[in-house]
Amino acid sequence: RRGHGLRPPSPLRSRLGRTIRATGTSERVLSQMEADTERQEEGAEFAKMIWRVQDTLVGEMESLEGPEGAKFNKLPWQREPSTTSGGQGRTCVLEDGSIFEKAAIGVSIIHGELSPERAKAMSSRGRPAAPGGKYSAAALSLVFHPKSPKVPTFRADVRMFSLGGEDTWYGGGADLTPNYLDEEDAKDFHSFWKDVCDRHGTSFYADFKKQCDEYFYLPARKEHRGIGGIFFDDIPGSPGTLALVRDVAERYHCRRWIAPARSSRTALE
């Protein structure tokens, strides 16, 4: 009944409650099982999302190329299965289009065991890991290289990494590299991503922009790559984090960065 502060039973708790007495030990077991189920559902939701975004982007870009324009070559792949690893993905590549010189959109979903080198690298970053630890990973990555030098190059990705089915982290970002800088386009680009980030946390944009500027700094040239954008990594998994990452990925629409830009419209006429 309402007003007693009791948590409604989840489907998992309801099913298991018929056979497991609600002792302190069984409650901990149930809580762990529920957490494991939530992580599995979160991973499945992320995988569905990146497949969907890839399909959307392929359709948008082929639409920009026109009915008789270039099409994507869709290359599904399968990781050689074994007792410890496996996975699949799809790489979509468009070449020699009227708008895009080359564009690639890749999805990968894999699992395996950590090598000693990978485990050491993770531990050095504050994420304790042991060789042989089981992991799963999924990512959507893309790069758009337009044919006209007046149209900027766009790069972006979102990714998820789960260790042992217990700890999950997310990363991602988006950045723009124009050959000819249009100040208004640059302001529009950053304003757009600030609005996206602000929906999830008012401090995110400043933090992600700073990380992007640092990550894409070119020491040899003493300059940053392009006009920057956003970049984030190692964010612990949660429903809120997944919502942020989904929001970022679903705004990779190429029409947002190709057709509407002032310099781009001139190049496409």
C-alpha cells in the first residue's frame, strides 16, 4: 500500500521470492542478481541503439547523395568464435560520392578475455583488472570526409566497456575539422553540443570540451585538431550515463553538419 515507503517488487524479485526466503543473505543475492540483470539490459539497449544509429546515418547520407548517387558498401563481419571470445559488427563505407569523398560508419560488438598488457593498462588508469578477466565491448564510430574543401570533416564515436559483467564504463565524443574556418559555423557547432550536454548536467559541456581540446592537441604543430568539440571517457555506467550517450549518438545526423552550414550550402550548390 502507498505511504509505507516499501519498494514495489521487481519481476525478478517476485519470481524468485516464491522459492527463496527473504533472509539477509538471500536479499543480497537477489540484489546482486537484479544488478546483473540491469547491466545486461543496459548493454543490450546500447547495442540496439548503435545499430539503429548506423542505419539512420547510412540512409541520411545516401539521401544527400541523391537517387543516382553513391551508395554504402555494407560489410558485415564475424569475429572468429572460440571458447573465450567472439563478436560481430558491420563496416559501412561510401566512396567517390558527389558530396562525400569517403565516409565510414562502423559498429563492433565483441567479448573476450583481457591480455596481460590490456589488464596492466586498465589498472594504470585506476580500473583494477587482472589478466584473463572477461570483458565485453561495443562501439559506434564514424568519419565523414566531404569532397569539397569548404565542407568540414566530422568525426565521432560512442563506446561501452564492461568488465566481468560487474563494472561498465562509457566514452564518446564528436569533433569538427574545417579546412576553411567559418566563425559562425564553429559557434553553432559548440552551441549545439552544449545544449545536448546541459540536458544531462550543467558541468558536462565545459568538462567534455576541455578533454577534447587536450586529447586532440598536436604537440608537433602546437595546435589543436580542428575546432574541437566534446570528448569523454571512463564514465561509470548508470541509466543516466546511458541516456547521455544515447542523446549524443542520436545527434550525429549528417544533415546537421553538412547541409545546414553556411559554408556547406555554398559548396553544395
